[in-house]
Amino acid sequence: MCNCGDSHDNHEGCGGARQCGEECSGLCHCGGGCNCDNRHFQRRFKKKAEQIADLESYLSELKKEVQAVEEMLADLRK
């Protein structure tokens, strides 16, 4: 599984196109580790603190999006 969170063999989900049968650099396009060398363990689940940090970051981005939409609506209503 690629570190971008997608369980794919050809890294299409993260924008890469390298097949795992080709020479493996250990990284897929998203910068995460690939699964070409199945001898290494890769964590599948995030710790609680990581989940909180991810959700706080996501919430921050959502708030920025809401602000942008509100500004666009205000401009359109003028």
C-alpha cells in the first residue's frame, strides 16, 4: 500500500504511473513508500493525535473555503 492511503499496485491513485514490477525507488509519486519490496512493514492506522491533527487541518481548509464562498456571494450581491 502506498503511503498516500490508497491500496493500489500501480500508484494511479496518487498520480504516479510506475508499475511495481519496474525498478523501485521506494517512493511513489506522492512521496510515500511503495509496496514493491514487501519486506517492510507499513502502518495502516493513524494514532489518535495524528487523526486530530489531520482533522484540524481539514477543518481549517474548510473554514477558508467557507470564507471564500461568502466573499464571492457578497461580491455577486453588490
